[in-house]
Amino acid sequence: MGAKLFRRSARLGCVWLSRPLFNSTETKNGFSFALSGRVSGDLDGRRPGLKPGIYNGIYETFDHSVQPWLYRATITKNFEADGSGLKSVRIGRQYHTGGDFLWFDGLEVHSLIPIENNSLDIAIFGGVPVRLYESSSNDWLAGGGASLRLDKVYMALEGYHIEEDARFGWVRKNTVGRFALDANLNEKINFNGVVRAVDDEEIDGRTRLTMNLPRNAIARLDYQFQSDDKSSHSTELDAYSIILGRSIGASRRGFSDFGGDIMVPLSDHLSFDIGASARDFKDSEDRNNHDFDRFFATLMLSDMKIINRSTDISITGEAYETLTDYTRAISGDVSMKYSKTVTLSAGTSYAIYSYDYATDQVKDDVRLGTAKITWEPKSNLRFNLRYDIEDDDYRLHHFISAGCRYAF
């Protein structure tokens, strides 16, 4: 057991979200505007050059303590939705969410082509990828997609190409094809899945089968895979490895992940969820990729009255089995609607493996505790105060964060 280290972190941020302006919902024809940004401030004012340490992050590398961030700024021309022709044209800093998530400064055009009683939605997009922390000169992306919704089936096909100027003169080029399917096999069974091909050499995907059982119970089966080890990709594609539980810097081994669970409502306020999953790597003999099995059971209480206030409670018992260890843990959280404008919540969670972005290491047996206060004086104004404590069996970390969000 190593000596405990204490980390204190403080940062203040405000976020402005948006909703469309100048938009006529009656004619579905007109202009709309969207703006989303954030201002962050480093409260302690320390810089790596003044006090080096493993906990210094990217916010400490800027010349000023207060930094603005622009996430989205778009103008959209909406055309008459008459079932055919052009649907919309959007220009500016925007998110593409029709398939894979892409973030760029550029243009996206949507059109509708009627097919019998349905319509084919076609999108074409392109521009310069957004790089908040580095230059995006000479970077570009372009692509398109089509989606079709029939009676009980939704299908979507997408393709795009990205080029990125990397360090030391390297240029990363990636071409991606993606197919998605969502189908109601009958009144009680739904299937959805996504499969992607990257540069004709890597394939990954996920599927889920959902079954509605008697007494409002729900059963789910999940499968996720990556056929081969991933090579170095552009930033947009490397970001997917974070979603899959691995870092950009870690080796991304081929893997498969099976899982399933059954959720059973026991009453109007009580439900029970039980399940298991297994992750298997083709080569797990390194510090970043580990085989493990997980078994869990969760008891959920919703809208319970505690001191005459609406409260939600969940308790989870779980067990992890690896090649060398068998670990059991208890987690849970509580959320109370203290008043019409104030919500209190607290909880604890456990992870057998967790990647630490500050130290570039995979940590074992990580326990996280959280306490949070949310004050919402108006429907479009929210303030948050949060405290986290993290114990990875070697270091003890403390985090305090405060923020506000205003939607106009």
C-alpha cells in the first residue's frame, strides 16, 4: 500500500445553452439560430512552470486564468416541409449527430425524397474539424448519409472521410462507412445495431435485443465487438476508444463484450434489475486491457417519501472476476427533491479498472464518492455545487466544482 496523496482541485464554469430564434413553427419555413458556449476560470492560478506536478492539466497551459469556449454557433435556413425537395441548410460551428458524432465548422444540407408513403432523408456535410486545444489548419472532413424509416424498420447508411495534420508532419487519413438498423421484430421484441468499417481494415459494432416480458418486465441482451487491434486514427475516431473504456494513449486491442439483464417492477415504487457481462480481449497481457466478468443486482426505489420529500434510492451489489482476483462491491445513490428549486444527491460507485487521464495509468479498485446540490430558481437557470472523493488504493483525490447554466 503506497502513501496517500491529497489532491485539491477547484474550477468555476458557466455554460450558456440555446434554443432556436427567428423560427416560424407554423410554416416550418424561416431562419433559426443556435449558440452554445462556456467560460471557465482557474481559481488557484497555478501554472506548470511555477509548480510542476502530475495533476496539472490542459487548463494550466493557457496564459490567462479565464478562458472562453465556443461549442456551437449556427444559422439554419428551414424550408417548407412539403414532403420533397430541400429540407434545411445549416452553416457554422455545429454537431453532426445523424450517425457518428462529428464536430466541425462548415455546412450541412438536408433533403427529402418521397418513396411511396415514406421519405428518404439525405444529408451532405463538410468543413473543418473543431480543435479546441490545438490548431486545425489543413484539417478537413466531408461526407454524407441517407436514412429511411418504414413501418417497423429504420435503416441508415453513412460515409465520411477525415484528414488531419498530426505532429511531426504526419497526415492522418481515415475513411469510415457505417450502417445502422432498428427493427421491431414483433410487438414485444426490438432489435437495434450498428456496424462500422474503418479504412477497409477494421470493423467494430454493437447490438441490443430488447424483449418486453409479462408484468412489465424488460430483458436486454447486448453484444459489442472490435475485430482487430486499432491503429492510430484521426482525433474524431480515437475519441471512440474513450467511449469503449480505453484512452487515446492506451493500446486498443480487439475485444468482444457480451452482457444482459432483466428488470422487473415489483410495485409502483420498487423495481429490481439483475444481470451480467463478460469482456474478452484477444491479447489481455498488458496494463491497459484486461479480461473480466461482472455480475450485478440493483434495487431501485422511486418517488419515495422521506421526511415528506420525494426521494429516489438505488443500491447495487456487484462482483468482478478476473484471471487473478474475485472482487465484491456495494454501490448506491440517493436523490432528494428538497424543495421546488433545490435537489440534493449523494452516492458512491466502484470500478475494478479506471483510466486516469492525469497520470496516463490504468488504476485498480477505484471507489468514488459524490455529493451534489442543484438549485434551479428558474426553468432556464441552474446552479450546481459538487464534491467528489476518489480512492484508488494508492492516492486519495478531492475535487470541488461549481457551475451554472443559462438557456435562452
